[in-house]
Amino acid sequence: MLWVEDLRVTFGAGPRQVTAVDGLSFELEAGESLALVGESGSGKSVTARSILGLTGSGSRVSAGRLELAGRSVLGLKPAQWRRIRGSEVGLVLQDALVSLDPLRTIGREIDDTLRLHTSLTPAARRARVIELLEAVRMPDPEHRIGQRSGELSGGLRQRALIASAIALNPGLLIADEPTTALDATIQAQILDLLGGLKSNGTALLLISHDLTAVGRVADRVAVMRAGRIVEHGPTDRVLGAPQHPYTQALLDAVPTGRDRGERLSSSEPVRPLSFHPADPATATKAPDVVLAATGLTKTFRLRHGTTLTAVDDVSLHLRAGQTLGLVGESGSGKTTVARMILGLSAPDAGDVTLLGAPWSTVPERDRRSRRPLLGAIYQDPLSSFDPRFTVEEVLTDAVSLGTSRRGREHRARVTELLDAVGLPNALRGRRPLHLSGGQRQRVAIARALAPGPRIVICDEPVSALDVSVQAQVLDLLSDLQKALGVSYLFISHDLGVVRHMSDEVAVMRHGRIVETGPPERLFTSPTHEYTRLLVDSAPRLQPADKDTT
């Protein structure tokens, strides 16, 4: 179905020319799955776009051979590409919310593919849309076809995107990070769905930085670095007995199965911040429970007068210098709990206390002076930064608590913060848009620590990061906790990450806490049915095969 030989893709010209893909070669047969894995910038997505003719006007693509189903696609015109995309090759992207038109229903989105490429009648197209949604196991498809992407969960949106991609039965399906940021159970369902398509004869090119996910679907794995394949072979051999040091480094960075406190990266431990008040010595004076949420309940009014109870009688206790992990599916209420704890949303019932004093029940004017005690790190730091600010301005604003009184002391603190999170001082003049994902997340951590908090709310802080960058950020958070004595509420859908980071874990479903306990017990002997489902759904690295070691 796909033959790639000596593929090269470059951008720019002269001294600014960048080689994104450098001499790539591989083949893919019908009913087979190849996974391209590697860090951001390794050339995975550029490779996929070159196969689809979507590298852009500023690119140059060359190859000794680039064929789809025996037909060369080198030098095709845009009109020729439009006939190929969808019919011969389908594409599933990472962020379905961005990929789907927010103004159109998913039924219309899938129908357009059929309308443009087939002669089916409107009634026949509607029947085919419902058939496709049933094929991707969309619940209640006749109702869902009338919904827009914003009305669907992440898992349902991804199913709709896959239904659109396979509408014309393409022989090749390219899935570019299709399960990143999805919950364990939804991720398992999407991977099973992709595996089912492969079993039916579809050739699958899976692009991912998640080594545990590709092990469930891929027959072969190609590891990319700096535009080249550094290791290629059967999945069980590459994941079980890697030959290249880079592949081994990627596997070593996976937190699944790693003990609490065990380092995941080669980065050096950080030093304490001189101005941070929550160091271990002073933290011992704080109450044992630094944050307590009791009976939190939050209800939202939906369209047509219906209501949704997003959080239902939730109680949590976070101890000084420890990490409480909070896991659950999208829509389980995790982020709503975080917003109530941060004082960004008022609970309908229940209360939050901070260092033993009332927090959620007092007016905002009374909370303002205590807000530096709470920090927050979000999943997408780029969206939480002012795009006009440089790194220095972002951190200075946090250090000065938003006041206009800024001086030499604040500049020194910014320098210390950059050093603490492992960022060079030279980056202080850059805007967040010009930083890598890992660098932006380090700036987000520095901003959260700038006022000297005792508690940091980490809401999916590493879900969009490559495994090696994720390892560095997790090590950084652990080092800062040891050095400063801060406490973390760590929200994540990644069970491996939560197990590695947490002293205690709480599992949420449908707005309620269904089970709590130490990670060693909860992930080995869960008592609640839903926890068992989460644990069973979590992807795991394949053990080394006896014949390949």
C-alpha cells in the first residue's frame, strides 16, 4: 500500500535551510501497522504530510520512490491530490476538536466526504453516515449525527474523526497522535478500533510518542530522531530489547512501573529557591493537612432546562509535602474540582479550607492576600500565557504579584526561577510562541512557583509532552517538591504518571470519588469495578521476548 524510499523534506533556503526528513525508507502492506515514534521535531508528522502532499508551499520533497498502492505520487498537482485524499488515504489527527468544523454537525462533516466523492443519494448518504458511526462504536448514532463537535467528549470526537477518515474505505489510514490526551479507557477503545480496521485489511501508519500505546497496535516500530530512522523492527523486539541507545533512553523515560522518586531522566536535581517560603523547615510548622475539600458539589444548567451534576459530594485531603493524584475519564469532574479548590468557581455545597482556614466560603477580597499560597500548572501553557509577554515579563508579573513595583530584586528572582526549572537565561527575552512545548511547560512551572506557594494544582501538566520531555518535567516537579516542601494535587488521565508521582490516589467517576488509597495498593489490588477497568485499560510496555534478548 505504501512504498517510501530515500524521502527527503527540507524547508527554507541557504543557511536557514532545515532538513526535517533525511533519507527515510520503509514499506507498508495491506493489513499491517507500522508505528513511527520519536520526540517532537524528529520528522514524524512531516513524513505523514509528505505522503499526503501537505508539506506546504515552502517545502521541497524528493524521494527515490514514493508510491501509494503502486502509483507514484511525486509531483502530483493539487487537483490530483484531492482525488487521492480520503479515497486512497485517510488521515486522523490528534486534536479532533480543532480538526472538526465547530459550526457543522458531525453528520454533515462525514456526509461532505460522501457528497464530494460518491454519487449516493442524500438518503443513502445518511444511512452510510450512521453505518460508519456504528462501525466506530459511537453510542446512539442517529442522535449524535445532529450534534456538533463541542457537544461531544474527547473520545466521541475522535470516533467521529475516524468515521470521516474511513468513509471512502481508503486502503491506507494515517493516524497522527490519535490517542494523546485521551483517558486510559477511551485510549484503549480507540486503539482497539484502529486494530480492528487493520484486521479488516487497512494499512495503518501510526504516529505517536507514546511507546506504551503503539505496543497494542503496531506490528513494526520505526524510531525516528532528527529526521532519520535509528531503529526499525518488530514491535516486541524494539520495545522489549532495543538496540539503539536513543530507543533505550525513550523506554527508560516511561514512568509506568517505575518506583516513586526514581529518576526518569539524566537531568541534575534542582537547588532550593532562596526566596521561597515553603521550604521543608518552615513547612513543618504548617498543619499536616494543608488543603481539605469537604462535600464539594457543583451543578450546571444545560440547554432545554436540564441540569448536570458535575461534582457530587467530593471530599479530598492533601497533606504537607505530599502529592495527591486525581484520575478519571474526561467529564468525571476532575477539572471542576480543581477550579473550586482554586477559588475560580463557587461550590453549590461543601467547602474548601486552606492551611486550616476557610477558603471557598469567604469573599474574593478576603482570599486575594492568600492567593500566593496556591499555584497552578495547566495542560496547555501557551493558552494561559499573554502572547504579548516575553518569558521575563510572564515571570516578573508572577513574582511581583501583578503590581507595577518592579526592580532589581524581581529580576534576580526571575533569573533564579529560570535556573531552578533548567532554562537558560538567554530565553528570558523570547515569547512563549517561540519556545518548544517542554520549554513552555518549564516556564509554566516557574510561574506557578514564583509567588512561593505551599500548594500547586497540576492539571494534566505533562499529557501533551513527548516521553523524554515528560520525564524531565516529572523529575523537575519531584525535585522541587523535595527542595521546597510544596504539596501537589496532580490531575492526570495517565495512570503510569499518577502512580509514579503520587503518595495517595483518588479515582473519580461521574462526579464522585469511587476509591482512594496508596498507589501501590490501588494499582495492584483495586476494590472498585471502575478502578479495575482503568487499570486493565492502561497500555503497558511489552516485556522482552526470550527469543530476541
